[in-house]
Amino acid sequence: MFRHLKVAAALAVVGLFGLGMAATPASASIGEFKRIQNVDNLLCLQPQTLAFGSRVVQEDCDNSAAQSWAPLYMGSNHYRFINQAAGLCLSSFVLVNNGPVALDNCQIAGGTTVSNAEWNTGALLPNTVTLRSRLHFVDNNFCLDVPGRTKERHVVINVFTCNGTPAQRWFIGFA
């Protein structure tokens, strides 16, 4: 029950519809909570903990709330991904190879959106996509990446120069 209240509070912060909350902007709509799964190793993304700033790792897919992410459509193939268990967004923090990816606020006080929580998928979801960081709301050449294409569990996910490898391809929005 607490987890559902936490998610409801997070959704209220980003101004989503449903659950009796404020109406969403016409350009923003949330999808169902689904996993984000790497094409290469079939492992799923989840935060190490549910706390703000927690790094994101890859684990065996278990359909838990920690592995469930709702895409929030921002327009033009731009999305934010809200973690169901934490109520926080998947975010890139630094545009350098092996730059950290962690949980961050989706929006801050006063209604300002957080630019590092936005990703360009290049296509509408559900789909198999590359997640390109949009730090400062600008498309750049850093993509969500599995370091070294490893199949190891507990590996911290980063951003890395986009290179088209399967380590940077993700199944998003599928059951």
C-alpha cells in the first residue's frame, strides 16, 4: 500500500492525470509500468535502492515494482521513465563516457522539469530503442549503456558515446 501511495505522490508531482490528480499537459501522457530490458543480455534495469540518487543496475528480470518503469511521453520521441517503487525518474548526470545514471526527481518545486530525466528514444513506445540522454533538454551523443556488454548482474549502468551496439539497445514497454 505504501508503495502505491509513493507512486501516486510522484505522479502528482509530475502533474499526471488519474487518481484524482491535476490534469496533465496535452503533450504528456504516462504509459503502463513495464520493464526496461537490455537487448544484448536480457537483464532488466532497477535502482540499487529506492532512494534519491541511487545508481541504476542490471538484474535478472523478476517483474518487481523496482524493475517497473512508466514512460512519460514529453513529445517528439522524448520520454521520462518513472520507477514504480521509488517514484523517481531515470536520469543521466554527466555527459562523459561512463557517466552516472541514477534516480532523480522528475520535477522540482515550482513546476520546473529536470532536464537530465529526459531521454530521446528515436521512436514511439513500445519499441526496441536506444536511449539518448537529453541533458539540458538537448539531444546529445551519450546513450544508456551496459559497460563492456557484460552479462553480469549488479553492474552499474552508465551513459557512453552512442555507438549502435546491442549494449545500448533496450526493449521498452513490452510485457
